[in-house]
Amino acid sequence: MFVWISTGGSHGDVHPFLALGQTMQRRGHRVVLCVHPHFRDDVLAAGLEHSPIGEHVDVPAILNDPDLMHHRRGGGRVLDLILGSVPAGLRTLRDAWRNDRPDVVVAHHICIGVRWVCNELHIPLALCTLAPLLWFSPRDPVPVFQRRHGRAAAAIARAMLPCVKPLASWIVGRRVNRIRRQCGVAAERNAFWADMHGGDALLGLWSPHYRAPTTADPPRSLVCGFTWYDRSDREPMLPPELERFLSRGQPPIVFSLGTAAVYHPGDYYHIAAETCQRLGRRGVLLVGKDANAPPDLPADILPVHYAPFSLLLPRAAAVVQHGGIGSTAQSLRAGCPQVVVPHAHDQFHNALHVRRLGVGLNTPRVGLNARKLAAALAPVASDPAFRRHADRLAGLLRNEDGARVASEAVEKLVADSAARRGGA
């Protein structure tokens, strides 16, 4: 079976599909992963075939765009980038599939336009969603528009959904239909939601122990489990300096900004260092590059460019991270209590799920200082209840194989599609 996987975004959007691609390849399928050339080396290192798309897009410039992680403007900026890439992406897919037609397409839900070509060529499509927010379920335990903890915030957010969702659908749907017509595709009703939720199968790549299925989830949906990939297969050991640091003292607090927010740290790492000193804790700062590290750090705070969470977090007292679904999932699997500092996008929703599960707390990035961060971090790092809940959930996650469940769902989709064609 020939499986085509389309994704985009940052490394946090690519890694789950690398895991899925590796699993499907081990099951005997040919896998091509279609993504911007910025991620080509990651695809090849995972042992997968790479097909480029969006070569005209300057990914480093996008990652450095200050609006990308803005708490208000970030969502609109991402939508502009997604829609602006659709026409060129359609041409690429049509050219690629003209002589090498896949048996099934697996696509990140942000890859708007993939469904249009699949419909033209009658190719089964499995759409994958990485975080539960994007299913916009009115029965999600955390209301879709909630950003702060509390019953009042939850009630207001829950009341907003039936009002805001139709308006947003109409506004964005008009933009999508304009692009459809420009690309020679007929307009359709509810165009935006059709692209978000309109595959032949809809796979949620998070654990049911993180957010269980609800009766209000989109049709044809399946919550599969997290798919794990963090380069630990390529880097099976921690950097020697980090290994020495971990071995000579108490478990540290780890501070991270993931793969996209790290381009916009502001004073985050300075606050992290001051927080460690306030609490008398050792710290590891995953800074991405030297320029992000504060100068003149004390010996008990170590800046590191990168370390796989799966190797580092089991040895940490707690982690402070931005709430991306990849960082959140890896923290959960490690059984590491968390403080989530959401910046934008689904991060607020993920932060509140972490709090709901009893494995951490959250505090907003806007107005963050060492006093506020220390107030959230002190109980998370010291109260055994957080560690107990985190250990219990980690045990459940380790028994899951989201990539296998998703692969089986894709295989079933292809078999069912073939059966329908045979019976037609």
C-alpha cells in the first residue's frame, strides 16, 4: 500500500507524522512524507521518503515572525499562512499524483486543499488532528474558548461557542471558497469545517486518557493516542555536559519553549533563572540557541540547546513549558509534573487539561515574572500529589501505541474504500 502523508507547521507538527510514517513503513507500506524542505533532513533521518512542497515559503522567516506566538494575533497569522499556501500546494499535489497515485492520504488538518485533490481523484483521506481543541466539541471537559482557570471563565467560554463558531465559520468559509474558485474548485457550504473535519476518517492523535472521546466529537472520528517522536532514536544519549550536571545534584527544573515559541523567548529564560534562585532549585534551560541564554548564569543553572524530553524529563523535578501538544504529551509520558505557560493557539486549552488532570498548574505568559512563576512552580515541584497523578497517567500512556492504532485505522479505511468500489 502506498501511503502519502502531508503535514506542515513547526517541528511539533511534523514529529507526530514521522512516528506514524515509521510505524506504517514497519507494517510493510511504502510511505512518502510531503513537507517543506526545511524538514527534509528530519524526514530522511527517520528513514522515510521525502516529497517537497511549499519551496517558495521562507520557514525561518515565519518562525521569527513576532505575531506567530502573539496571544491575540497568533491565530489569525497562522490562518493567513495556511490559506496563502493553498494554490501552490494544490499544483504540487496534482503534479505529484498524476503518475504516482497514492492508495491513501494521511494529512494534518492544517493542510487545507489536500481534501480537494483527494475528492477529485477519489483517494481515501484520513485527516489527523493533534490537539482536542481543534475538534471544537461542545462537550469537551475544557470549553473551547476558555483561557483561564475557574468556573466563571468556563461558563463564559461554554456560552460563547454556539455564538462564535457559526460567525467564524461564515467569515473563514468565505475566504476558503474564494481560494477554491481561484483554483478551479466549486464553492461548498461550511467550507472551512469541511476541510478541518471532512476526511473519510478523522484521527485524533492524543490519548483518550488525556481527553476522552465525547458524543459531540465530529463524525467518523477516532481518538488514537499520542504518536511519539523526539529524535531520541537519533540521539540516544544526553549531551555529556548535561549528563554530568544531572548526575551531580538534585533533580532540576526543566524550562522549555518547544520548537516554535523558542524563537520568541523574550525574557522567559531570565525569569526562569530568577525563579530557580528564588526557590533554591537547580535548573536546565532548553534555549535552542546560545543567544537565548541569560549571561552569567550560576553553576546550578545549565543552558542547553536541545535534549530529547524522553531522556531528560524522567530525571527532572518538574518542567515549565509553553503548552504545545507535543511538549505536553512528552511531559505526561515522563510522569513529570508541569507548569504550563501558554503563549497562543491551542496552548491555553492544553494548559487547562493539564490542570484538570491534576498533573500541573498554569500561569499566563502575559505579565509573567519570577514571583508569579515561583508561586505556580513551588507546589508543583514539591507537593507529592502532583507527582502521584503524573506517575499514574504516565503508566497509562506507556501502555498505549497511538501510531499503531492510527495505522490500523488507515488500513481499515483503504480496505473499506476498496470494498465499496468493488460493490459499486
